[in-house]
Amino acid sequence: MVGLGAEDACDIVRRAGLVPVGPDGAPAPATGVVSAQRPIGAAGAEEGAKVALWTHPGKDAAEALVGPSPRESADLDPV
């Protein structure tokens, strides 16, 4: 699930018959990008087992970090 958006990761976990949760039993994450999971995907969890997903802002925050284009930068007053 690492690298996927939180919503997509939770959907995949549910389709596998598992229960997505946040770290320390928190509700399943709804936003961000999954940065870690426990147990790992190859662990062979039993149906109904909980899968903890850690997320970070990722894609959501990156959109806000887009700087000005080169043309916009040239228009800035270099005072």
C-alpha cells in the first residue's frame, strides 16, 4: 500500500478482507499518501485482521507547493 493514496489503499485492504486502521487503533486514514503499513503486504494476514496504515500529506500538500512559472518569476519586482 506504500505510495498509494489513503482512499485507494483502504479500498484495496477492504477488498482483501482486511480492516484498515490508522496507527494506534485510530480510524482508517482518509487523506494523504501511505508511507508505511503493518503488517507488511507479504505477511499473509488472516481475513478480518487489522492493517495499520501510516500516512503523510503527500499529494495533497504538494499541490500547494507549486511555485511560480518562469514567466511569473520574471514578472516579480526584484526590490
